[in-house]
Amino acid sequence: MGNPGARQTKFYIFTVLWAVFYLVCIELTFVTGFSPVIGYYLLLAIGIPLTVLVAIDWANRFPVRKTTLIMVIVGVIIWVISLILTRAGINWRVMHPINTVALLFTGYVIGYWLTGELEKAGHLIPVSILGALVDIWSVFQGPSRSVGEQAVEHVSRQIETGAWQAPPIGTFALLNFPHPGAEYMTPIFGFGDLVFIALFIGGSKRFGLSIWTNVLLVVAGLWLSVIAALATNNPIPALPFICGLFLIGNFKKLDLSKKEWKLTFIIAGAVLFVGLLNFLGKLINL
């Protein structure tokens, strides 16, 4: 499923750096004199790039389907157990980070598996278009909207109290970082974003695209989505930014047949039509 000849990083260096940074963030939640504002920008400036770089360590180590299924099941079990314990208020500085690691692990494994199922680099085009459209619908009209609203409300309450509070269940579908200078966790991006990060980085390795260029494009997409969310004070879908920049940066290296383009437009049109019907249905019910 993978390309055995692809160059791998030694000693999983980015995974180690991510873990060190995460542990430092946990320690900084104990430091009351550290500015939470600086802490937030620290998460954006370092946490987001390191999370994307972790994908390089594990890309193209694609397991067989049976092993993938087992890995996903294990990840989900750990995620569920840590969710329950976190909600129960049992040592959140341990349980909530374990939950985050389980989410990251599961999202990346699924993304790598999907990459292994692609026949050629051009198939990243329809996957990107559909992923972006579904994310837009989900954030503005679908289940992600509720999760985003819960996350915003939850973070606001924590900022007001300055202390950790048991998160709503929906927010466990978001990648959370310990917030330096504050006694709580802060969500950065969602599970679907993790899947696409692995998909793009894994796809870059498998199909010979520029890994470092695509790391920069993915990080830029995540940063733009965060900036848009801060500017509008509303949850903003990240995949349109991530997928859009990825396609712009790699379009000349991605190819589809006329039949594949036609099928892509038909499916995209169907998704848009369903989204429009859903939107109109909610307007009628208002």
C-alpha cells in the first residue's frame, strides 16, 4: 500500500518534538504568571506546525487493512475510556492529553489508510473538493456546527473562571492542547482535519510530491482558518483552506481523466444540492 523506497525520518524526531512541546504546555498550565494570550499564540505558532510535521514520521508506513482496523479500534477504545475519565474530572492534565493523543493517532491512521487506497495522485483532487464541501456544510449547517458552538462556549467559560471545566462530549472530537498560562485545554482543530493532514502528507510521500512544500501549505491553511475564526468570532471550516491551498500548490502534478473530472463534478453538484436543500429546509422551519 505504501512506497517502501520513500525516505523516512529518523527516530521519529517530529513525534518526539511534539511530545516534548505538549509536555511543556502541560507544565506551563501550572505557571500562573505566564500570559494565556502568549500561550495561545504559542499553540498556534508551534503546536500547529509540529502536529503537521508528526505526519511525516508515520507517512508511508501503511499497515495492511486488517492491522489498520485493529489500530483504529484500539485508538477509539482509548479515546472513549479517556473521555469518560476526563468528564469525571479524574486528573484532567493526564486524561485529557491521553484523549488528544488517541484522537491524533486514530485520525492519522485513517488518513494513511485512505492514502494507500488511492490509485494515483490525481485522485487527491476529488477527495479534496468533496472534503472541503462536506466540511463547509458540517460546520455551518451540520454536526460540526453544534460541536463548534459547544467549544466556543466552553472555552469562554474557562476564560471567565480561569480554571478547567469538564468539556462537553462533542469537543472531544477536537484536537485539544494544554493552554500555557491557564488551567484548561484549548481546541485547535477537528478530527476531519487530522485525517486530511495525514492524507496529504502521506500522499505527498507516496506519489512523489514535495513534502516540505505541502507541509507549508497545510500549516498555512490551518493558520488561515484560525485567523478567520478569530476575526469572525465563529467556528470556521479548516478543510476549504487546507484543501484549497494543497490543490493550488500541486495542481500541475495532479491529473484526472475527462471521465473522472465529470464524475467529480457530478458528485460535488449532488453534495451542493443536498446542502442547499438542508439549508432551505431549516429556513422554512424558522
